[in-house]
Amino acid sequence: MAREFPSIVNFGSAFRFALEAEQAGADFAAAAGVLAPDDVWRDKLEELVCAHDDRVQKLMALRWQINEMTLEPLHGVDGTPFTAVLGAEPATSWPEAAAQLADVEDGIAGYHEAFVAQAQGVLAAQARSFSKAATQARDAASQLRAMLG
């Protein structure tokens, strides 16, 4: 499940990174779903797949909006700290897959938070969407860890 995460040089590449991160989250949740020990876990993981797919659609709409605007280069957002966890191969056993997914959710949230910190002044409305996505990912990570015990 190798993913190509772009270097972040402008708002377009920042959005591409976010899309890759969300798609990675959906892939990790789907892979963990195959290993899930029961229906409670399978339902939770399917819910996460749907949440990531929904956020991909929302981010694509936001990206279209900013493509209509002229924006300066984006400095200060570095995706490198997130690529190791987001680009890893899925765990092949349970409960490692669920623990890995919790780390992936935290990585997605961390990226969204880093983007918001740099883009809030320029893209206030879009930054709110990233903040919401970060909160959702952090909540998902907490729920997964709580379910793991």
C-alpha cells in the first residue's frame, strides 16, 4: 500500500497531501476490518472508512474552491513527520492493526493541525474544515484506543 506523499510547497500540494492522508486512513481501516475479531469492531472500522471517504469528498470540494483563488506559496508545513506512519504497510494481525490505525488517525490529525496553523489567515473557511477533520481523527484514535482497552 505504498503511497506517494507530495512535498508541500504550496496550497495545492498541501491539499494533495491531505487527500493522500485521508485515503490512507480509509485503507488502514479497511485492512484492519479484515482482521477484526467481531462485529462491533467491523462496524467501527466500516464507520471510519466511510468517515475518511466523506472527508476526501469535502477536501476535494475545498481544493476546487482554492484553485479558483490566487495563493502564495505555503511555507512552514512539512508532511515528512507524518509519512512514516501514513505510508507504512498495514499490520497483519489483531490487535496490532487497530493500534496502528489509532496511530494513523493521530497522524492525519497532526497533519491537519499543522496545515491549519499555517493557512488559517489565508484560508479561514477551509482551515475550519481541516480543524474539524483533525478533531474527528483525534476522536477516532481515542475511541479505538478505548475499545482496545
